[in-house]
Amino acid sequence: MTQPEPDPTTASPEELREQVEQTRAERGETVQALTAKTDLKSRAQEKATAAREQATVKAGELKAEAADLTHQARDKMPAPVKDKANQAAEQAGLKTAQAGQLWQDKAPEPVRQKTAQGARTARENRTLLLATTGAATLMWLACRRRKG
């Protein structure tokens, strides 16, 4: 990396200045390289960003696969079963609306506010929530496969 140092007694002042400048530049590059290696916060942020992007891609793939499987199941389902499923979905929707109204009537105001705040946070971070849920599901399935 460095050239052999000539004898300082025979070097001219200009040569000595050049050597000093070259050494400074080399030391500066070395310090920058070491700083980049030890900047754990930046490295962690880069890895977190990469993991987040990977999770988002995987969540999209899983969502598309789930939608495809749902459509396949619907296509194979006989008409009477579809009708029953639609009726059950309507009843579930009505029961959910009734439960929501009961919640509004009976729950204390601070609890309703905290619940609304939690729901807002979940909606705002839907992608992250879905990616985390998908990753947890995949881990659970992988562990279950190993045991079974």
C-alpha cells in the first residue's frame, strides 16, 4: 500500500510534503473504511430495510396465493353450499354489527378511545402487520412440519 520510505535526510522538503500528504490520504481512507464497518446503526437499518422489503414481497406472494386458492375453492363449491356460505356470512355480519352496537352502548369511553386508536394504528401499518402475521404463520407451519 505504501512505498518504501526514502531516507529523510536525502529527501527534499517538497518530497517530504508529498509523502506526508500521501500518508494522510491513506490514513483518511483507512479511517473511513473502519468507520463504515463499525457504524452498527446504519448497518442494522440497512438490514432492517432489506428484511422489510423481503417481508413485503413475501406477504404479497402469500396474499396472491391465498386469493388464488380461495377462487379455486369457490369454483369447485356446489351452488347449495355457496348459498349456505352466503347466508352464514350475512348472519355473521349482522351479529358483528349487533356486537359492535352493544360495545358502543356498554364500553366506557376511555376503553373505546384506546380501541379506536389501536384499530387506527393497525390500519395505518397494515402491510407490516400482514407481513409479520404471514412470517409468523410460515414459522408456525415450518415448526409443525418438523414435529409431524
